[in-house]
Amino acid sequence: MELRALRYFIAVAEELHFGRAAERLNIAQPAVSQQVARLERELGVRLLDRSPRTVRLTDAGRRVLDAAQDVLKAADRVRVVAHEVAAVVRIGTGPGLARRLERGIDALREYNSAFEVVLVDLPIESRLAAIRRGDLHIALARGIVTAPGLLVLPVWSEPLHVVVSARHPLADRDVVTVGDMADDVLRMPSRDNDAPLHDAITAALEPDKARLRFGRPTGTVQDTVIEVGSNPRSWALFPAEQIAATGATRVRSIPLDPPLTIGGSVILPTDVTPYCAEAIANAFRDTPTTLNGHDPRAPRNGASRVPGSRSR
């Protein structure tokens, strides 16, 4: 009997709906149905009465639900002990996230100071694949809204800035509008480099897209910034921290008026315990919030004190 099957059954039993349970688990509904049916076969009892409109727990299902919840709590306690001995948290990252990582890791250490952090710099698709394989515990990314088989938690928003050459006529402006840039060529990295970032910036520009002049696609963010720095009649649009991370000295980063923003997310495996997911997301927010009525850095009784703990 797998803990995964118990977890899926618990979700269905609490939601009394396979579709909502699948959405909560962030997986496809057939996978939930298959695991619950498999659990019923292994136990030799029917746990749920199903009809086209309703799902109800049987008497056996109610008893198994209580036992299944106890089993998962016990498994969590085992993981807590194991992780407290020697915890390694592997975090997938990308360009321009250094300051957020520093703040987030400091916040995570207030849950448990003993764990070791390993940062892994990967392209976004590789970050997602590594989370799915279990090679990473946490990933940070901009522009990700959903990712099949993963838990995506939007936790921050950051401003997009216009990037221009230091020789651009508007380089000394305190702010610019998108309309101010309409006569110049907009340079954007190819979608192959970072599809979520590309799509998020494109979506932010959608109201003004018809009047903008697009140049040929560029390479990485750093390459784009360097190319813009060498051409005073071109421009780019990136998150402010990502521009600063390039270290380019021949460009200016100018805020927009009205501002445009892009969202950032923490990405986790779906089998992370709910409290751990909440704690990890909270660590990477700009302003930590209270977790279920508790201080965000105070572990609850029975909850994992180590980010990255899973309910597998």
C-alpha cells in the first residue's frame, strides 16, 4: 500500500468530489480515480459510494479515513526526525534572483537552522523537470502560472523596467511610458530561452503591441541587455532585479509609468505537506504573512520544521 494512494483517498474523502480533489492535488482526475480504486482493491472494501452527482463515504470509508490520516501524520513525524539529523534543501534558480534567494534562505533558517542549501542554476524547463524527478525540493521562477504535475504558488510581484543604452535620448528620464518607446526597436529574447518570462512580458505589453516595433529575437537576458547597450535606438523590457544582475554598465534601467509588473512563483512537488508548502511560499514573499494564525517562523506541533519535507 502506497502513501500516495492514502493521500489521494483523503483528498477525495474531504472534498467528496474527484474533480476538486484532483485540482487540490494538482494532478489529472483519472490518476486520482485509479489510485482510489487500487486502494479499494487492496483493502477488499468499498470506501466510496459514487453516483453521477455525488460521492459519499461508506462506513468502511469513514474508518479508513481516520486511520489514513493517522498514517500520514506518523509518516510526517518520521520524515521530521530524518531531516533534522542532516537536511539538504536543493533550490532551483535562475538569473536575477539573488536577493530574493538570500532573503528566502534567511527566512527558512528561522524554521530550522541545521539544513544545508544547495543552489542549482538551470533553465526554466530543466528546473521544472528536476522538481518532477525529485532532484530539487524547491524552484523559483518568473512568469510561471501553472505546470502539470507540480504545485505552483504565486508569491511575489516585481516591476518591469525599460532598458536603454546610456546614449539613448531618454536615458536620463526618471520614468518613461511604453508609448515613449514606440519609435525604437524592441528587442526580446527568443521564446526558446525562457518561455514563461517571454510570454509574461508579451502579455504585459499586449495593450500597446500594435504600435510597437519588434526587432529580431535575441539570446539570453544578458545578451539582450548588452546588445541594447550598443544600439541607442533599441530597448528591452525586463524585471528590475534581472537587469541589475547582468552587471551591464552601458545601459540604463528606467521605471515605467504606469507601472507594469510580472509575477514570481515558488514551485514545489505536489507531495509537499500543506504546512511546509505554506512556510516555503511565505519565506520568499516580500512581506511574510501569518500562517494559519501562527507566527510565520514558529513551527506548529506535529508540522515539519524543515522546508522540502514531503508527504510521500
